[in-house]
Amino acid sequence: VAYRRIVLRRRPEGMPVPEDFEVVEDAVPTPDDGQVVVRHSHLGLAPAARIRMSADVEGYLPPLALGETVYGAAVGVVVDSRHPDLAVGDDVVSINGGWQTHDLTDGRNLRPVDLSVAPAPTWLGALGVSGLTAYVGLTDIARLEAGQQVVVSAAAGAVGSMVVQFARALDCRVVGVAGGPDKCRHVTQTVGADAAVDYRGGDLAGQLARACPEGVDVYFDNVGGAVRDAVWPLMNQYGRVVVCGQIAEYNRRTQEGSGPDWYPLLTKSLTVRGFLASRFQHRYDDFLRDASAWLRADRVVPTEFVVDGFERTPDAFIAMLAGRTLGKTVVAI
Ligand SMILES: NC(=O)c1ccc[n+]([C@@H]2O[C@H](COP(=O)([O-])OP(=O)(O)OC[C@H]3O[C@@H](n4cnc5c(N)ncnc54)[C@H](OP(=O)(O)O)[C@@H]3O)[C@@H](O)[C@H]2O)c1
């Protein structure tokens, strides 16, 4: 069996193109003492990989080197083990398995998954990093309470579609912001938001004001930029802005925009707080308990978008960044 990995061939200028990536083939690695080899079945694509493709954009992880395997989560099965706690046949999810068919690892990046609870793609989406991010953002960061008014951007995406559903499960009213009428229909009809706003549809401020007659207690910001600036004047007293992502900035050559006026921070006693889900691993068990109960009760539906074929990973990644996918974008190898 060949070992294939997708490496960064050159740094993208703005939106990545397929030529920025290259498939490299090798022999399947063998483990040393304390290591395992995981054969991946599914890759989870995330905008964070785009941040790491730029040399000069400040991120929370170092930039990828040219020739390095692209960063990303994966589900797979242990196929070779010299690790005391991991056996051949164990199903696992890895936060940084990478865009590759196999991962040689000391196991610290692995968690067990139960594929009888949910299929592999769901362990990358609703029950994976995307779900954990939505959960931590709403609970630990926003301190969401029942009956509150929530707005979330990139609402049809991996994190956003979980924010909509978790906030509804926590008895809040939710407005999703997404690009285009089809996505907005998806956000209300399939994901279950109370209303949707099309940020490409013009008069964003007016659309938002009509969708949020009682203002906004929590804005879950996945995009930054113009959408954030349009939600800002609608924030209620003691409102919270959860800074989860700034995807509007990731493909830019330079950081732009000074952001919204700070005065309402004072007059409305607002809280603006960023977070990295990776620093909330201590909440994983609580998240898994609540999210799997919501899934079992059909209060939350998984929203993974599965693309077949390892070679299609770069195309699927570009489609995800450009907003042409729905929910969590997953590649089945
Ligand atoms: N803090 C953390 O620990 C953490 C963890 C995971 C993810 N994140 C962040 O959360 C955000 C969502 O990630 P995800 O994995 O769920 O990706 P995603 O939402 O599935 O995909 C990205 C979506 O962003 C939207 N988008 C792209 N460019 C935009 C722009 N210029 N303005 C507005 N929307 C734009 C597109 O939707 P439309 O078609 O609607 O434009 C696209 O579908 C990202 O910013 C990501 O970096 C943060």
C-alpha cells in the first residue's frame, strides 16, 4: 500500500489554487517504540490550514514549511503499533493527522472514537473540533442563557451550523448570517435557525435589524470584517462578542480595517473575547456528553459534506474557503 501525502508546494497568493499543492508518494512508515501508524479514512478540512500557508500572517501555530504535509484533522484506524495503550484496530481521531493517507505518531494527538455512536465524518464535524468550538464558544465564552438572542456568521459552515443548533438546543433564538439565498434557506430549513441574513444580498444593516427586533445578546463571530461591523450597533446591554474566527481576513495580503467603534464597549458594558478551542480540551467530555445526547434526541443533525477521493482534497479545501460547501467539509480517502 502506498503512503501518499499532500504538501504545500508554494504559498498561495490570496485564494489558494490547486498548483499550490502536490501529492508526494512514499513507503508506509513503520513505528518505533512508543509509536503507532494510523491509516486515515477521512480528513476534516478547516480554514485554520489557510492561515498556516502564509509566512507573514500571525497565527496561533507556526506557518507550514514548503514541502510540509498540510495541517488538518483526520479519522482513521491503527494499523501498526508499538504503543502500550493503542492496539491495531483501534478507531481514532486526530486533531493534526494531516492531509495524508497514514500518520506515524506517538499517539498524543489521538483520541478514541466509537463508530457505533456516529460515522467517521461526524467525529470531524458535529462531534469533532467544529462541535467543540461551537460548544465552548457558547458556554464558556458567551455564557449563554436560555431565552437570549444569538447571531452567528458563516452559519452554514462547520462551526456555524453547530452554533445554530446548540444555541437552539439551549433554548435561544438564533439568526444565521450566510452568503446567498440558497445557503440562507439551508440555514433556516435544514440547520434550523429562526431567521437567516444574506450578507451578499445588500443592505446588511437593514436585513440584520429586521431579523433581530430584540437586539443581540451574543454575536458568535466566525468572519470578522463587514459582517462584524454590521452586527455591532445591534448589541444589547451586557452583550458578548465571541471572537472565534476572522475568515474574511485569511486570504487577504494585509490585515485591514480598524474594527468597530469602542465607545459601546463602555456604554453597553459589552464583553469581546477570543478563544482557541484547542485550549479547552478539559471541556471535551462535557461537550461529548451534551452533543451526543442532542444527536440521539434529533435536536441536532450532523451537517458533514463528504467529498470522495484523496486527490480532490485541495479542490475541496478551495471550495470550502470560497463558500461552495455546506457544513463540515470532509474528504473520504
Ligand atoms: N477559535 C477556534 O478555536 C476555531 C476553531 C475552528 C474554527 N475556527 C474558525 O471558525 C470559522 C469557521 O470555520 P469552519 O471550519 O466552520 O469553516 P466553514 O464555516 O465551514 O467554512 C468557511 C465559510 O466561511 C464563509 N466565508 C468565507 N469567506 C468569507 C468572507 N469574506 N466573509 C464572510 N464569510 C466568509 C463561507 O461561507 P459563506 O458562503 O456563507 O460566505 C465559508 O463556507 C473560521 O474563521 C475558522 O478559522 C476557530
